[in-house]
Amino acid sequence: MMDVAVRAEGLVKRYGAVTALDHLDLEVPVGGILGLLGPNGAGKTTAVRILTTLLVPDEGRAVVAGYDVATHPDEVRARIGLSGQYAAVDQDLTGRENLVMVGRLSRLGRRGAQRRAVELLERFDLVDAADRPVKGYSGGMRRRLDLAGALVTTPPVLFLDEPTTGLDPRSRLGMWDVIRELTAAGTTLLLTTQYLEEADQLARDVLVIDDGRAIARGTPDELKTMVGGERVELVVRERALIGRAQTVLARFAIDDVRTDEQTGMVSAAVHGGSATLTQVIDALDQDGVAVGEVGLRRATLDEVFLTLTGAPADARDADAGVEVGA
Amino acid sequence: MNRLAWALHDGHVIALRNMILIRRVPEVLVGVLVAPVMFVLLFAYVFGGSIDTGGVDYREFLIAGIFAQTVVFGATFTGAGLAQDVQKGIIDRFRSLPMARSAVLVGRTASDVVYNVLTVFIMSLTGLAVGWRIRSSMLEALGGFLLLLVFAYGFSWVMAYVGLLVPKPEVVNNASFIVIFPATFIANTFVPSENLPGVLRTFAEWNPVSAVTQAARVAFGNVPPDMPVPDVWSLRHPVAYTLIWVALLLIVFVPLSVRQFQRAALR
């Protein structure tokens, strides 16, 4: 039982006529990293709130860190950390006061809470801002403080709900580094995200959800392959060379090589990203195939949804309020 | 530590957090302190001359009533503060911690006692300035202040429940007044209860606000000698009657509020 850190079976949550979760199953092994990927309104946050005891499901059950969330919420709470989409910090308190309060409420004692707050402030680069009210913090600082709050007790299972949504690119990279450190240390992680790239960067397994249902699961590579993944695209100027270009590309392709005779575009799905791209360019060079344009195109969340559901994420997003559960 | 000890510990931590907020947002404190001064001056000077208390100095009669009314009004802060807490993001953090479910409520009602102590202190000074005097002993007077604070604590749990029932913090004031106006005006706070007609008179005589007012008047030595105490048990034994009410309010509204807090936070 304990080799599984998080297990949910048939979770259902309805809000009136809207079904936010529709029989969702998921599982994260101890030390595993699951990315819950989906557009706004897909049910990601609802799932996290159920797993963290903040919400009671209408149907189904969930076991986290060995305890049922419905019957033993306090045992679950003692073993998890949660950092939400909207930073759960007190605006009028300072960063230090926030962390000390959480530490004392986690029963670390006054001294213990203060010591832990200092450690976390240092680790999350918040020492200079420690004694200023959170009101004046930037978005990135707030998220870091919120994550620090989730780590006060060094929980074995961590839930991160859209940890980088709304952050600028630099803060996002910083957050990714912090998350990688945590998972490298063995923390079990369930994170939700709207970005395929983020799931790719951080997660070992990805569960794509839409309308409260799981629509695909697998490793990031499997997922990208499923939707055409990363494609090397090159445009061959001389029609006579198209055949040779196809042969070269076929060596790297994980699927059929596609050719557009009109434009001279030859493309194929590949693994390995830009490293593979470099190898393709070298190989073309050796074979004397001159190409006009060459590039690597990555699948976006839109393409995942287009492939899996037949509708782009944006369009679904726009009707999410009405269409969810339909 | 057992469950109760942890609940008190967690409530204490939340109360400390609320005290920090008082220091950091002092505008709230100004409102808390100005209102009692205004009440004392308003009733003493505007109504002071035109209400018949049977030849007794009205201001003397009035002060205990204003004290009672003001601490009851002060309970609105408890409701508003809780409604705000529930809306803040921090509530998700609280709820994901293995802390006592009652902590946010226990902490809020406890830190509001501090507001009430300040309020009573300011009102006393204002009262003394307009001619009110304690005509009993200091010890008896302290007993009177203590009873007012205990009653305020019990009543703050009623407002805590109201604060958690309403959908938005802004609605708390309106919702509170539905409870507070009848409770504080249909009483012996500003006029002797025997001046009231039939049903209202009975309501006033059994109204706990009347009892706490009566008890405070006795404690301060402000009961006019030529004004007979109505012959009802509640006003003949005002301290006991007040304490019974406080116990009842706590027994009913503590569990009710804790349950409602859970629900409100789930929204």
C-alpha cells in the first residue's frame, strides 16, 4: 500500500448541473512526479482540493500517504504540503510571521517554528524581504513564500497547483529549479499545469484531463509522440533532392516521414529535441542535401487537445462555464 | 497534549496573528475607539435632557446602558473579521494544516476581547468626563466591567455565526443590525423598562442586555434609590441571569459556528 503515495478512484464532484470531476482515477508512486495537465476549468484544482482534504468528493475515494482523505483528514494533513494557484499567505503579515505562524500551527513549537522559518527564508531567497509585509512582495516572491509555507514540516507528499501560472519567465525558471531540487530529494509530487512544456520539464508521468475526465496518460515523451510530438521540419529547394532528404530524416524519425511536394517541406516526428536537430543537419550536410529552412517544432497544449479531443484548448476554455460536464 | 490543549494553543497562535494585524492596520482601531466616545456624548447630550428616569440623573443611569450596547455592537467586528478571514487565501493554508478546526474562531473571539477592553476603557474615561461616577467600591466596579466583557465574549460567538452565514464581508454590518438593534434598544439601556408598553416591556425585562445593564448599574452603584427594580427574576438576579445567557450562547453558537466555518471555507 505504501509504495503508492497518492491513489484516487472514481472521484466525482458536481456543482449543481456542472460536473467538475467525472470519475477521475489517478495514482502517484512514492517518490513519483505526476503532472496533471489540462486547460482552465478541466478540473485540476478540484482534484487537488479533494486530495488535500479541502473538498469532499460526491463519489469515489482517495488515499494519500496511506490515509483515506475522507476518514482520516488530520493524518493526511500532517503528511502533505499544498501550494495553490492563489498564494495562501496573509498579506498583512511579513514573510517571517507567515512562516512562523504556519510552523506553530504545525506544532513545531515557538523555537522550532522560528528556526524553520529562517531556514526556509534563506533557501527561497527571501531573507531581505523577510520582515516586510507580504503586500509589497512581487508575484514570484509570494509564490516562493507560499511554497515555503507548504514545506514547513518537510512533507513527504507535495501538491502544487499551477505553481508558475502568472509568473514572468525568470521566476518560472527559478521555480522549476526549486521543484527539481525537492523531487531529487525524494518528495512525491503532484503538480497541475496548463503548459505542456512545464509537464515535460518536471513530471515523470502526465495525466491529461479535460471536462473532469482523464483523456490520456503516459510519460511526456509518449504524450508528445501521441500528438506528433517534436517534429523536425525542413524545406528542400531542389526537388531532385527530396528523396535523399526523406532517407536521411527516416533514420531519426519515430513515425512516417511526411512530404509536401508543393512546398518541398519534409518533416518527421523525432525524440531528443535540439540535439537530434543538430544531428539531422549534420547528416544532411554529409549527404550533400542543401536545405532552405530547417527547424524543430514542439507540440503545444493546443495540439494535444486538438489530437485528443478534436477541439483546441482555447475554444473549450471559452465555453468551460457552460459546457463542462455536457 | 490533548485535543483541548491543542485547540487552545492553535487559537492562541491565531489570536497573536490578529493582534499583529491590529498594529499593522491601525485604521480599524480608530473606528473602534471613536464609536464609544460618540455614543456616550450623543446620548448624554442629545437625549439626556428629554428622557424621564424618575428624577434621577440620566447620565448616571445611561452609562451602564451605553457600555452594554457598545460591547454588543463591538461583536460585529468579530463577524466581519471572520467573514474576511474566510475569503482570504490564507484560509486554504489553515485548512490544509493539522490544526484544530476551531482555532480561527477561538483566536478571533479572543483577540476581540482586547478590542472590548480598550472600548470599555475609553468609554469609562468619556463617561467620567461628562459627570458619571462610580459610587460603589473599585472591586465591585471591576466585577461590573468583567461581567460586561464576559457577556460581550458570549455575544461575539453569535456574531461569529452571522459573519459566517453571509456571503460577503460587506453584508455583515447589515445582517448584524437585524440582531443588534432590537437587542440593545428594546431593553433598559436608555429608558427604564417600565416606560415601555406591554409586549415590549416583557421582552425588555427578559432581554439579557437588560440584565447585564442592570448588573453593571448595581456594580457601579448607579441604581437610583427611588427607582424600584422591576419585580422579575431576570432583573432581580441580573448577574446570574447574564451568566446563564452567556453559557447558553456558548453552548449553542460555538458548535454551530465551528460547523458553519467548515462549510463557509469549503465554498
